[in-house]
Amino acid sequence: MRAIFVTLPASDAEAMLLLMLRERLVAGGSILPTVHTRYWWNGEIVAEQEAAILMETAADRVDEAVERIRQLHPFDAPRIIILQPSRRGVDDFYRWVFAETRG
């Protein structure tokens, strides 16, 4: 199981998550509606208010999910962070994620 963390304009978050679910690239996800982001871009520090999505997928679906996020994302260099959670005590959840990403 892997978690995918993405930040994007709030107006795009719901559509991206629903499409990722419909295409069975992720088993589920949570939208964090407001995150305050700061980053360097073209030599300046930029301040943005964005949304974040935390999505769960099977390890063997990560590459396909990331490619789809890149296609959907409006930014040139989207923040896509892949996390590998600990397996301690969450086997039922991992089995659910694997089953739901099989389609």
C-alpha cells in the first residue's frame, strides 16, 4: 500500500479525486480543503492557498496513478509525494486498498 500526497488548486481537488476513484487508480482519498503552501519558483518565494489530497493505492498502481495525476494537474511541476506507511496493525485496511484498486 502507498499513500499519494498531492497539492493543487482547491477548485480542481474534487474532480481529480473522483476521477482517480472512478478509474480505480486509488481506493480512497481525503481532501484537505485549505493548506498554506510556500515554495521557491523562478527565484522568488511564492505563497499560495491550495487544497491537498491524500490518496491510498496499491503499490503496483503507483506509477499509473502518478502518470494520471500529472495529466490532470494544472502545474508544470506538481507536488506529488509517495509515502510508504508502516504495516503495523493495518492489514485489514491494506487488503481493502488492494481489493478496491483491482477494479
